[in-house]
Amino acid sequence: MTEQADTADAETPGGEEATQATTAMLKAFTHPLRRQILRLLGKREYLRAADAAEALGVPANKVSFHLRVLADAGLLVEAPERARDRRDRVWKGQAAAVKLGGPEAPIDDPALGDAVLAALIDDHYDLVRRMVAWTPDYMAGRTTEMHAEFSQKTLRLTEAEFVALIDRFDEIAREAKEAHDLAHPDRDDPESRIWNIDIIAADDTI
């Protein structure tokens, strides 16, 4: 999730254009298994229920149910061009980030929005816990591999400048993804890893 001055983007396994969250999308995001499926789809690009069940350690029929919920909410679509036959259902993410409300497009159900934000923050805390568990080995020189990064910066900016900075972060991330996809169109680079990146910022008035 990227938390901005007046809105937040929920991670979806898609591309650049942003769409406003519907109530169905918000309800879909509240379930932890559905968020796990979305993250897994971001890693694999295309997904079958059986593959997701194996990766997540849950029954395939349970995954199938949640895949349909995500599809009904507009977060997934089928990819028939990847199917082996007519019974084979393959899914891919919608090419859009989901904005979780803001002054220009407030959500219809604030309580539901709060629940989604709390769930996404729990996911963020999990990322922080993994980073904290790894960092002592890196600081002590017991490992040389880079697995995480923690950086703090304090900047004096106007609100417009801050929003422009966040937009630039998004642009850099898109450029990096596009360059990687161009260099590795078959997604077969053995050195590639999935990096979870959370950016969180707050001013001194809250």
C-alpha cells in the first residue's frame, strides 16, 4: 500500500492506471486469503486455483471461491488464452491500482474503508517484522545479500510538492518494472526476486 496525503492505493497485480474502489472491491480486500491471492498473482502474473492452493497451503475449492469473489469485484479477469482446454480457468489481475477514497472520490462506506486500511496496515507490519528479523545479520556482516532497506528522510515540502514526489516514486517503480520485463520477457531470470515495497509518510500536523 502507498499511503498518500489524502488517499491510499491498494496493491493489485496490474499496471499503471488507477481506479476508485467500489464497495465490492473493499469487501474483497478485507479477507486475508484474498490479499494473499492478489500478492501471489502479482508474483506469477497468471494463476490457476490449483497452483494457488499449493502455494498457499489451502484447499483448491476454497481458493476457487475466493478467486470468483475477486473476479466479481472487478479485481481479476479470466485469461482464456492461457487455458489448456475449456475447463481450465486461468486468472490474471486487472491492470489498475485501486484508490481507497479521498476528498475527490469519497468511499460510500467509511467503516468498510477503515477495515480495509487496518488490514493493509497489518500486512505492512508483517513486512516490517520480516525486515527487522533479517537486518541484524546484515548490520553485523553475517550476510552480504540485500533483502530489505529502511530509510528515513525529513523534507520540507508543500502539499503539492509532496504529491509530486509520491507520483515520481510511482513513475520510477513503473520504469523499473518495464525495464525488467523488457530484459526478461520470459520471466526466467534466476536472480530475480519479488520485492514488497511499502512507502509511508506523514507530516507533523497529525
